[in-house]
Amino acid sequence: MKKRRLILLCAFLGIGCLSAYWFSCHSDEPIYSGKPLSYWFKLKLSKGSVEADKILGTVGVEAVPYLRTVLRKEDSLFTKTRNAAWRKFTSSQFVPGTVRQRLGLPVSAARARAEAAQILQRLGPAAGAALPELAASLNHPERAIRFTAFEAVAAIGPEHVGVVPALIETLRHPDPVMRMRSATTLGELKPPSPAVVSALTAALHDPDFTVERAVVQALANAGPAATGAVPGLTTMLKQPDEGVRLIAADALWRISPEQANGIVALLTNMVTTTDTKLTPAPTGQPGRDASEIRMAAVDVLGEMGPLAKEAAPVVRNLLPRGGDDLRFRAANALRRIEPARAAELVPLFVDLLTSTNNLYHPEVIEALGEIGPPAAEAVPTLTQLLNDEDEGTRLTSAMALWQIDPLKANRVVPVLVQLLARDIEAGLSGSDALDVLSEMATAAKDFAPEIRKLLGHDMDKELRKAAGEALEKIEPTPAGRVSGSRW
């Protein structure tokens, strides 16, 4: 009897100790639907649970402490061996499907860390406390962990004191993809700090062309703030590779417009370059031929606008030459270089729209819209395209028609309303058609009731909010009436 009591006492003590240990391990975890976060985390990774995925998609800043612990985990040799045996067992044809489903997949530290980083990325600035673990993960041997950690760091935002230094440090990462991503992200900072410009300048002449191009583009985005990079970029103009010279020239005119004349001369020479003069791309870099360099140079001249007026005759000579791609890009550049003569290019744009090669149709339509009323000759063709089977073509045609002739609003808006209805039905969080309607403002007021009717359907909350704001522009709330009361 005493022995039985002793056994029961030991059992109760054991259960108590295990319970205390379990609660101590999960004491800092938030609870969702009666279960700790780790339960849902493992359930998703192991069995792909839809319910777990939904719950993880709703967690907030309270989950950050647990996610930080996940980011610090590494699999031991025992865990790796166990997971390998687990996978081998569950993949056997002799294991019944029900058993395989019940066991699920082994949860490795790598998969867990990648999932944690993705959740932190969604949290954005609220995940700032996890920056030390995320920054450490940028150097992890597993590429998936590095990539997801990088996206999470970028999502925290430059306002957090440690983000920019982490991105600058990544410019020296051994993985060229990480260096490229870092340069691209730093190039999006407005305005860039002197430390960012200095780091990007030091990263010029990267041995990987894709990284070098990203660094140069980042400096170009900085504009005059990157004047410290001018000497390094000027040196790149002397490189034998035309691709390197081209990206350097594009950045220089944006940073230092006073150098435009010299840049235009260099680009004009590239436009007239023959195949025999083109330097082969360095080993390990993507191949480039004369036509690619020529068209890219034409694009840059177009971006320069009137600053490139000296190149206009050379670009104009390209209009009757080559295929539709070269003709379009030359015409598109000319309308920016000489906007006063843009109407002369309308027949060519219309001709391109009737071509069987519809690759450039969206850009051609956009160009006609930006030309505006002088492109009236294109109205019949654009009107026909409102019935095109491609939704993107219908959208851009509607926008262009309104830009060319605002009196066409009653013909254009029904197409946009139809496209908006499709976006709502698809459950999208955004709608290009809604953006155009918002830009049209009161020109679309006759169709406000139809747009308001669409808001009665189930739709994404972000899209509903945007639709309400668009309606406020289309049919402004009268004075004394509460905004938003109509929808």
C-alpha cells in the first residue's frame, strides 16, 4: 500500500515537474485559439495546416520575442540525423498515406528560421526588436535564410537605427545576390545619407556586372546628393565595355546635369556603333550585342529629354530602320527630347498599334496618352482597342483616350467600371482601373452610382478603403455632409 502511494506521489511530482517545465518554456509565448504560438508554428511547417497559416498571418508584435528565439536556433547533429531518417521513413512507399499525413514533415531549424523571418517581414517596423537576430542571419550559410532575413531587415525600414548599417555591411557580402539586393534597397532611400553614398561609391567596380549595375543605379537614384561618386563614375566612362560605360553615363547626367553635353556625345556614338566595334562582354557576364546597346542608349537619351536635343537628328534617323522595337524606342525617345514635335510621331505610333507584334502595345498606348490632345489621330484606333480581349490593353487604352480627349469620359468609364468589378471579384487588394477612375475624378461622376453599387460586394478591405477615397474625388461630399456616409 505504501509502495503504491509512493509510486503515485512520484508520478504526480513527475507530471508537475514536466508541466512546470512546459509552462516555463512557453511562458513568453502569446496564445492563439487556446494554443501557444509554437504549436501553430510547428503545425504549419510540419503539416501545412491552413488554420495554422491563417493564425500566423494575424500575429502581431507580441510574437516577436518567440520569433527571435526561432532565429537563434540551429539543428544539432542529432536533430539533422533524426530529420533525415524521418524524411526517409515517411517517403517510403510502404508507409500508408494516413500515417504519413499524421506524422507530417520534420521541422528543420532552417525552415523555421525562414518562416519566422517572413512573419517579421510582414510586421515591418514593429519587428525592430528582432534586428540583431535578422542581421546575424544575413550571413547564414543557407541562402533561403539569408534572403528572407534580408527582406525582413528591409521591411523594418531605415528609420530604425540599425537597419542602414546592416544594409551597408551587406554591400561587402560574399554572395553577389545579397550585394545586389543591398545596393537596390539603399538606392530607394530618399534622401540618402552621406554614409550611404560613400558606401555605394566604394562598391563601384564590383566584379559582378549585375551588382555594379545595381550600385550605379542606386547612385543615379540619389541624384545630386551623390556628387561624391562623380569621379568614380567618370572613370567608368573609360572602360572598354560598352555596358559599363552606358550605365555610368546614365547615372552621371542624373547626378550632374551640367555634364549632359559630354554624356549626349558618348551616347550618340553608342547609337551609331556598328557590330564590329562592339567590345565582347567579359567572361561570366551576360552577352550584349550592338542592337541592345543601341536601344539602351536611345532609352537614356529619351530619359534626358530636352537635354539631349543635340542627339535628335541621330535618333530620328532610326525611325525608318530596324524592327518595331527599335522604331518604337526611337520615337518614344524623340517625343521626350522634342515634345513640341511629338504630334509628328503619332502616325508611327498608330502604325505600331496595328502591327502583329503586340509586345510594345501597352507602352505605345501610354506614349499616345502622354502626348495628349495632339494625338487625336489615334482616337479611332484606341477606341477599337477598348474591346480588345486583353484587359491590360483595354485599361491603358481607356486611360489614353481620356488623356487625349476628356470628352470621351462617358465612353471610357464603363470599361474601367467593368475592370474594377473583375478586380473586386478576384479579391485583389488593389485595382489599376480604380486608380484611373480616381485620377479622372469628377469626369467619372455620372457613373458614381455604379461604382458605389460595387462596394456592396465582398471585397478586400484595402481595396474598399481605396474605393471610398476614389469616390470622394469622383463625387465630393457636399458641405455639411459626413465623408464616407454614402458607402
